[in-house]
Amino acid sequence: MDYSEAVKIYSQQLSETEFKRIQEFMLKQLGVKLNPIKIVMVNSRLIKRLKATGIYNFKEYLDYALSIQGKRDGELERMVDELTTHKTEFFREVEHFHFLRDIVLPEFVKGQNNLFQIWSAGCSTGEEAYTIAMLLNEFKLANPGFNYSIFASDVSNAVVVKAIRAIYSNRTVEEMDKRFLKRYFLVSRDNNEQKVRVVKELRDKVQFSVQNLVDNYPFQNNSLDVIFCRNTLIYFADSSKKKVVQKLTEKIKPGGYLFVGLSETISQYSTEIKQVSPSVYVKKQG
Amino acid sequence: MILPLVEVFYTRNADEIFDSNSCDFYETIPHRRENFHPPVGELMEIHNFNNMKNLKIKFKLLIIFGTIVVLFAAVSFWGNKVHNRINDGNFNVISEHKAVNNLLSKLNIHLLDFNNSFLMFRQTGKNEDIEKAQASLKTVRDLIEKSSFNDDVLVIGFRDYAEQTAGLYRDITIDLNKLKKENNEAQLLALTGQVASNIATFYAASNDFFKSNTLRLNELEQQNLAYANAQKNKLLYFQLGLIVLILLLITIPYRVVSKSTNDILKIIQKIENGDLTNDFKSDTHDEFGLIINGLAELQSKLKSMLGSLKSTTQNIFNASSEFSTGAQTISSGANTQAASSEEISAAMEQIAEVFKSSSDNAAETNRIAEKAFKGIQTGASHVESALSVIEDIAEKNSIISEISYQTKILSINASVEAARAAEFGKSFAVVAEEVKKLAENTQESALEISSVSKEGVELTRQSASDLHNLVSEFQKTSELIDQIAQASQEHILTIEQINNSIQEFNNVTQQNASSAEELAASSDDLLQFVESLQSLMSVFRIEDADTITESEKTEETDFPEDFSTTDFQQEEQSYDFPEPDETQPEEEQYIDGNSPIVEDYSENESEPDVRHEDVSKVLEPVEEMEIGEPEKTFDDTKMPDSESVETGGKAAEPLANGDEEDEKTDWNISHKKGIRINLADNDDYDDEFKEMK
Ligand SMILES: C[S@@+](CC[C@H](N)C(=O)[O-])C[C@H]1O[C@@H](n2cnc3c(N)ncnc32)[C@H](O)[C@@H]1O
């Protein structure tokens, strides 16, 4: 790309009308709300797509991305991938993992259940799911009868692929407990690569899929022990948030748990749940 | 082939030396005096040559061509001489003999004239005839005397003879005159006989002489021919030898030129191919030597220039690759930061929302508390009035009690009166009894009421005072609630402000991320440019290959210390992964209909099979990050291609419809049942990784 092209791209401005199209699309398709102030963010995020597609005009780009052809070419996917925020970390909001380890799991083994089923909804690049996997594996080592299934899903195909690849930069595991690191990660042979990869045994424990939270879920009602749906609903509009919370709650066993992000409060959306710890909700019995 | 090479070095001097007319051979060399510029001349000027030593090629050529000219001149001079000699020989002999023959024939004629005149005189005796004879004799004598004969033996012999004859005829002439005067017939006759025999002898002699002279002439000619032939052959050999010699001499400059040009061409070719590693130097001082040394200097200058250019581009490359990785890091950092910031902004919005709702709640609580306070206050006043009512009742009750007592007394009196009235008073007595009972009951009730009301008064009084206390407590609470409500009202402002700043900050971060990306992209471009520059430069080899790699090897980095986990004690290996429980094949638990979790699809009973299909699909185009099966959700019958082409951007419009419609919009990105992605090559990537030390 030469200089004049670069200038041409980077001087493109997303107009209100085009922004509205995106707003509408995101709300309808993902339940995600984009406040007017997000126009700047949308603008700067979509510029990458303009650059990649060579369509140096927002209107034309959207005409393409939102067309059948755009969908066929996967551009719609890539646009969605750009517009969603995928921030995540290993052991993010660690209190939740402590709660899982110290309260949820011991409680589970006390009951007569034999398969612990947990779903990371909005898993992004998989760090949350692998964190859960590490914890559950550790727990299984201490409690041999314990069995578990981990499901993880995201609406963005790209992040799910990354999650399955399970290749992360060294930086992401810098603060991780060295024992976990040693046990569950490989390092790249090429020292310049600075990458780590989750070991196959752990990778195989997590089943990833592409799943939009506003759609139907492939689970039976009252079948999951725990759902992690953290920092995903924060992007949702109130109405879609409510629907999703109710749908998620449906899938949880009575007495099962729903974890949301630490900044989130969802008690107002469902009468079936009760807060038991910050951002941790339990589904009421019966 | 030789000539053009020679031609190059064919200088003006040579032209002056070799006169083009003097030798046929040189006429084959084209002369281009007009536009001929000796190429070495410029070089000579550049290098400011001042020494004959430096003109060696020219010099060599001068010598060679000079030698050729001298030899040629010598040969042709010699040839000329031979030719002359042959010519001379021929001419001398032949001309002499021809002169002799000529003389002879003249003499013969004049002798014949004399003879005739003499014979005439003999017949006529006329003076006139004798004079004629005498004149002829005189001519003969003159001819003989005048003829200059060379030393040829033959000629000398003839001359002697001719002189004798001339002398004889002179005598005869004298005698004739004398005899005629004397008229001495006998004597004359004798003389005539003598003359006749003399003439005959002369004829014979001259004939002999002529013959032998002719023979001699032939012989001489033969001799000359033989000599000429012999010389001609010699000359031919010499000339052939000379030509060979010239050819040989000419190959000297040719060999010098071609060898040197070959060398130079080789050098130039190497330089042309960018190979500057060869060291070369010429110790000859001719023009070629100068050219080679000039090239060497050029190469060394080029080498040092390329060397510094190479190191400069290496530096630029290093810098720009550092810059590029830096920019990449910044970009990825900025991207992460942007994501974090976006996340924070979303979280902050949540918090602000929660805060807002709790602030609303506080306001609501305040309102309720106020209402409650008012309620309590009215309640308290109601209790107060209730107390007075109860007291009133108690008071009224005592009146009732009194009345009932009096009624009882009255009823007793009445029953006494009734007994007196006997049969008539019997029914009255019943009434009196009833009244008494009523009065008693009333009194009892009144007593009870009294005690109850007393208690009630107590209680009411108590509760009135409690209420009083409560009211003041409530007042305090309400005040606090009010404070909270107000405070949270203020907080909400602050939080909104914070939220706004975070949103603003987020905007900046997003923009940052995109400019960082731009930077990274352009630094990548730069790197690529430098790389291509380097690959262009790599055409030039200025040092031996192994010295280059040396410097690059030093850059190896070790895995960051953090991951060497020296601080971590190795635990027993067996700890790692418990065997998966055979009874619970995990693969099947998800999505598969037979798993413990059977999906609930009450709403779309007809569809669940599609889900199984999805599972079985191996979705390949992972690198392109494509959703595996775009066609799956695309409803061809609803949205034919042609329509999309026409409507273009209009595809986004179905948004307005409800959920039901939604599922049919072709650009719906949803995968209603979730799609398992199977990356066939996933485990292959493990080859690039190793266990941690
Ligand atoms: C910020 S990440 C949360 C990652 C992880 N749960 C954590 O807390 O670290 C939010 C993810 O939700 C996903 N997401 C957004 N809208 C979604 C939707 N409608 N259905 C499913 N996932 C969605 C995004 O793709 C993104 O990867």
C-alpha cells in the first residue's frame, strides 16, 4: 500500500447513517448495543477491514459486507469479529475461580452427581475455558471419582479457531502460577516465537463451538452445573441481556451457578436466581 | 579477424611510417584517419602519462611495423636490383650485339655499294663511279671508326677485323686514285681481284661473325633467363618468408591484445555479476595494464562503497526490523489496550447503570420512607385519639357498670314485688330474673371491659409513647435516607463524569490502536522495502560468504528467564493427567443426541438433525477464518443472487423484522445450534512446541 492509499483509507469517516446500520445489525444479530459514542471505536476498528478488502469507503464496504456475497466471502464474519471485544485473560477475575474451586466443586462432590458440566459462554480466545480446565483437572487429581465436561463457545469464528489452536503469546501467561504453566503448557521451539501452547491433553478437555448467545443453545434444560458468561453481557442491550440471562438460567440445574463479570448485576432480570457472592448467582431450587 | 584488432591500435604515426603506396600489403588495411580516436588516449590523459614506458603497445606496434617496413623495403630493393641486373644484362648484351649486327648490315650495304660502284668503274672507268666507290669506302671506314665497341671478345675480334678491312679499303682507295691516274690496268685488275676476294672474305667473316654473334646472343639470353629465374624463385621465397614473418609479427600485438582484452572482459564480467571478491592487479605497464589497474581501483572503490552501503542497509534493516517489531508490539499492545479499554468502558457503563439504579432506588426509598414517616405520624396521632376514645369508653363503661348495678338492685326489688304478686307476678318474676341476669352479665362485661380498657389504655399509652419514639427514630432514618439519596444523586453525577471520561479515553485508545496498526503496517512496508533493497544489494559479493553469517549468529536469544522456572520444584510426573473415565466419552456429551445432555428443541422439532450434520463437518478453511458453512443458513429461495446484486446495501433492511424473520435473513451470522469446529491439522502445530524446562 502506498502513501496516498494509506491517507485515503485513514481519512475515511464513518457517517451517522452507516453507523446506524452497524448499530442496528449488531443489536439485531448479536444483541449488542453500540452507544453513539462508539462511533469512533467502530470507525477505527472497521478501517482495518477497509484496508484488507481494498474498499476505501464505509458505505460501499457495508453494502458489501452486509450482502449475500459479503456473507459468503466471510467478510460479515470478519466484520463481526472486528466489532466485538475479545479481551480475556487466564485466571481473569480470579475470585470466581476460587469460588468455583472452594465452594462449587466441593458442594458438587458432596451430592451424588457424577458429571460436572460447565459452559463458558462468550469464551473469546479460550483463556477462560482453559483456566477452568486446569482447575477442574487439578480437582480431579485430588478427587478421582470426579468427571467433567467443558464447553466453550463464542459468536466469532475467528476467536473460536484461536481458542482451539490454543497458542498464546508468552505475555499472556507471565503471571500464571509456574506449576500450572509447567504442567499445562508447551513453549515454542523457536525462541524468537515467544509462544506457548496448551498441551493436547488439556485442549482435548474443552469442546469449542461457534454459538450466538441470542440463539438457541444445544443443551437440555436444567442440565448444566455452571455457566460462565462473564464480560459478555456487558455489551448487550438491556432487553437482549434479559432474554439471554433467562435462557441461560433455564439451562442451569437448580442449585447450579451462573457467573457473570464482576461489574455486572443481573438479579433484576430473573427471579429464578439469587446472588451468593459478587457476580455469582445460584439458581433457586425447585 | 586480426585486422580490426590491429586497427584499434593503428595510429597516425603508423600511417606516416607506412606510406600506403610503398607496399601492396598495407593497402588492405583500412585507413580511418578522420574519425579515429585512440581509446587509450583518454585514459592516458586521465592518468597523466608522461613516460614512454607507458606507451609500450604503441611502441611495440611501432617496432613491429617498422621492422616489417624495413624488411619489405629491403626485399623490394633487392628485387629491384635483381630485376635491373637482369634487364641490364639483357640490354647490354643484346643492344651491343644488335649494334654489331646493325653495323655489320650497314657495312655490308656500303661494301655492296662500293663493290657495285667499283665494278661500274671497272666497266666505264668513269671518275664518277670511282668517286662513288671511294665515298662508300669512306662511309665504311667511318662507320667502323666511329663504332665504339665494348670489350666483348667477339666484338673486339670483329672490330679488329673491321679496322683492318677499313685500313685495307683506305689503301685501296689511295691505290685506286693512283692507278687511275697512271691508268695502270693490270695493277687495277689485280686490285679489283684483291678487292673482290677481300669482299668475299669480309662477307664470309661478317657472316660468320653474325652467326656466332647471334649464337652468343642466344646463349647470353639463355644465361640471363636462367639467372632471372633463379633470382625470381629466391625472391619469391623471400617474399613468402616475409609475409609469414609479417603475419607472425602481427599476431604479437593480436595475442597481447586478445589476452589482455580477455582478462579485462573476465574482470568486467565478474564485476557485472556483482562478484567483487577477486583481487587482481597487472604488472605490465601498457594500456591494458593501466585499464586493469584502473578497474582494480574502480572495484576497490565500488567495494568499499558497497561495503558501507551494505552495512548501512544492514543497519537500516536492523533498525527498521526493530522498528517494525516495535511497531508491531505497540500495535498489538495498543490493540490489547484498546480491547481492555473497551472492556473497561463497558464495565464502567454497567457499574454506572447499577449505580444509577441504586441511586434511583435510594430516591424511591426516600420517598417511601417519607410516606412511611407520614403514615407513622398519622398512626401515632390515631393512637392518641384511640387512647382518648378508649378512656372515653372506660369512662362510659363505668357508667354502664353503675347502671347495671342499679338495674340489678331494681330487678331484685322487682322480683320481691313479683313474689308478692304471686301467680300474676310469676311472669314478671321471670322478666325480673332475666333483667337481673342481664344486669349481672352487663356488670361482668363492664368489669371486663373496664379491666381490658384499662389494659388497652396502658398498652395504647405504651404504644403511643413507642410510636412517639419511633417517629423520632424514623425521622432520623428518613433523614439518613434522604442524605443517601442526595449523596447518590451526587455520586451518579461523578460516576457519569467518570464514565464519560472513560468513554472518551476509550475513543482515544481505539484511535491509538488504529494508528498503531497503521504505523505497524507502514513500518512493515519499510522493512519490506529495505529487505528488497538488501536482496538487490546481495547481488554484490564483496566478502567471503562465511564472514557475513558470523555477525548474524550473535543475535540468538534465550527463552525469557521467567519460564526457566528454576524456582519451581519438579513434582512427580504421574501427577499430570488422570485417565479419562471410560464410561463418560466426553466427545459425545455435547450436541450429540445420545449424550446426557439431550438438547431441548421443543420449538423447532423438525430441525435437530441439522445439528448432527454440523458436528460431522470438518471445517477446513480455518486460516481464512471463515465460518464453515455459509450456505447452511443461507436461504436460496428467499434471496436469490440476482436480487442481492440489485439491492446491494439493502440486504441490511430485514433488521426491522421480528425474530422469526431474522432466522431467514441470508446475512444472518447466527448458527442456531452452535457449530463445532474441527481443525484437522490442529495437533500438527505441536511439532513447533516443546515441553518447558
Ligand atoms: C470480552 S469477551 C469475554 C471473554 C471471557 N468470557 C472473559 O471474561 O475473559 C466477550 C466475548 O463475547 C462474544 N460475544 C459478543 N456477542 C456475542 C453473542 N451475541 N453471542 C456469543 N458471544 C458473543 C465476543 O465475541 C467476545 O469474544
